[in-house]
Amino acid sequence: MALTPSTMLALGTKAPAFDLPDVVSGKKVSLEKFSGSKPFLVMFICQHCPYVQHVKSELARLGKDYMAKGVGVVAISSNDAANYPEDAPGKLKAFAQEMKFTFPLLYDETQAVAKAYSAACTPDFFLFDRKRELVYRGQLDDSRPGNGKAVTGKDLRAALDALLEGRPVHDDQKPSIGCNIKWKKGQEPASFA
């Protein structure tokens, strides 16, 4: 497990397009599906990462809480399933069903979407405003496996609440920390190789 921080993509970046299969329904889900939503949250997660396992219940709660308020939420797994079979679509489907995720969990087989978002780790979070401009990227909260801090989602929830209330999102944002995305051999972005 390589401990990897977020790349901290530049604020204001437009949300890159995607069109990926939902591991539960098998249907394709695209960025356009969320055109009517208020803010839009993209979470890069996987099934096997201990950092994702540590926060999985909060991810499920966060989805339920904020989708009810009109926020578009999607999770994407981009790991190389050939070398990390726990992150293959079938295992991801079981994971999504076990956790009762209310948001789609998409599989990025080519890893092109992870590259477009400059995703570096799992979990990695990208929050966009109504104009689909990036206003938050970084950690869920200060909790990490073994550090004894409660998983609350406070950093990401504060950003979501600010957007929903029409307030600016605080620009003091800490990188998320997690396992590196498991790139296919020869597919690593130049900045990660």
C-alpha cells in the first residue's frame, strides 16, 4: 500500500466528462445525467483499500444525506482489476449493495476518467458547483485508519453545506490521503510514473 495524497487539482477546473457503466445496474452513467443537480460530487473509491474501508459507512451516509438535498453524487473505481481482483466490477457491485449506496458506483476500465480528474488516491473527492467548476478537492475529514479520530466527513460536509447555502467554500483545503490508484502497467500518468 503506497500512501498517496490528492493532486489538489486547480480550483475552478471544469468537471471532465465521463460515460461509464454502473456496476450495479449495468447502465451507462454520464456527467450529463447530473445536469439538473445543484452541486456535483465525484468520489474515486475502490473496494480493497483500507482507507476506503475506514470511511465506507460515512460515504453511504453522505450520499443519502446530500442526494436528498439535490446534490449529484457519483463514485468511480479506476483500479486495475486484473491485478486487483477485489476491485473488479462484480466485487464492486457486491460492495455497493452491501453498503446500500444510493449513488451509482461506476467502473473506469480504461482509467481515462481518473486521469482526466487527476485522481491520485482512494478515496479522492472532487466537488463542483452548479457551473460544474471545482470548488473543493481534498479530504473527507482528519480520520485515518489507526489514528483514533472519528469519521465525521466534516471537511467535505462543510464544503457541501456552504455550496447549498450560497456561501463560498473555504479555500483552506487539505489533501485526501489513501492508497494510490492501481494503474495498469504503462498507463500511469506522467506525474505518477
